[in-house]
Amino acid sequence: MTTIRGAAAITGAASGIGRALAIELAQRGCDLALADRDEAGLKALAAEIGRDRKVSLHRVDVGEAGDIAQFASEATSTHPALGIVVNNAGVALMGSFEEIDQAQMDWLFDINFWGVVHGTRAFLPHLKTRGEAHIVNLSSIFGIIAPPGQSAYAAAKFAVRGFSESVRHELAVAGSPVRLSIVHPGGVSTAIARNARTGVGVTDNARRAQSIERFENAAKTTPKDAALRIIRGIEKNEPRILIGNDARFMDLLQRFRPGTYWAPLQRQLEKMAKGTEK
């Protein structure tokens, strides 16, 4: 069982799950190294946390490996007791495979997949020196199921899952003090859909508006509840952390119907989006 103590590093900390997680960890006595491109958001978060905790702020673009390496160096120097790393930052891209170009897919992978890989690589040498430590990598329920219109996002989140599971097994075989959890959130009420980029081939603005509305109607879990679930998963050293009833349902469905889950899942998602789920 992992003890929440020392300090934690969080990417994508200025909003959504990252922000909520920073607040909850601070309340449990953690000092914080907070990273985001949104410097104003980081400053507002630090002001809310207050001076009871040592908080360092870092402007980081996780799509840039150099930014992450510098973040790890500065964070571990400022917080020598740092023992938790949360690779949380992520983006979304709307459009079918044929509607997004390669540059857009590369952009998403640089953040959602390579950001996790570089974050894990940059912090791991320090974490291995701690008596106990924990890496938390954010995948998605779309790292377990892959709906249409999410080819780039699902590919990156499946990749996060595969990478993280393999590294976790390597750490276990080596008897490392570092534990690793993979997080698969369902619909969490963040701005990720509203902030999503649109594929170059998407010309229907009404479809974008409908997609945002459907996500926001279906996203039942609050960022705070997601953060609390992640903290509980860290404390219990859970290898896989599912967030939300929707994520648990989708995970179960694909286990029973691994090749044919989409038809029944589509019907259920339509009910959830309309708020008619029973």
C-alpha cells in the first residue's frame, strides 16, 4: 500500500482532473510540482492551495521532450521527497481517420502518448531512489474500447495502456520500489471536448457542436470524484483504475463481446447522451 506523502508532480495541472488532483493531494499533505502551458491557470491554482504547502509552478508543453526533461530536473531539485508522478496532460481531436491529416495525428501522439513516455523516462531515475514511489499514467476508457471518430485518440490511449502495462511488469520483475497505475476515465466533466481540435476534413460545424453537447450530457463524473478515485487507487497500488460507472460498463461489455461490442454500446451511449439512461 502506497502512502500519500512527500511531493507529487502533475502535468496538465491547470484544469480538469489534474487541477482537482492537485487540490486533493495538497489537502493530504503533499507538496506539489505543477506543470501546464496555462501559466495563469497554474497561478490561480497555487493561490487556491495556499501557502500551507510548498508549490512550484512550471510552464511545460508535454509535446516537447525537452520541456519534460527540464520539468523533471527542476521538480526533483525543488522537491527532493517527490514520490508521485501523474502524467495527466492530454488533448482531443475530432474527426474520422480520413478527416484528420498526419500532422494532426502526430500532434496528438506527441502529447497523449509521447508525453507519457517522456514523463515516465524523465522521472523514473529519481523515483527509483525513493523507498516507495508511484507513477500514474492517464489513458482513457478509449484505451479499452475504440469508437468511430476517435481513431487518433484511441490509438494513443491504447498505446499508453500497452506501454504502461509493460513498464509496470518490468518494475515488478526487477523488485523496484516504484509502482505504476494506469487510469481509464469514462466521461469526466472537463473542457477536453470543448477544447478539442477539429480534423482538417471536417467542414460541418454543427457536428462539432453536437459532439460537444453529447459529451457534456454523458460526462457524469466530476473532476473531484475522479481525483478521489485516483488517490484511492494510488493508496491501494491498483494497477488499473477505472473511473465512472460508464467506464466500468464499457470495460465489462468489451470483455464479454471483444469483437462485437460496438452495436450494443452505441445504443447505450445514445441513451446516456440524451439523459435517458435507466
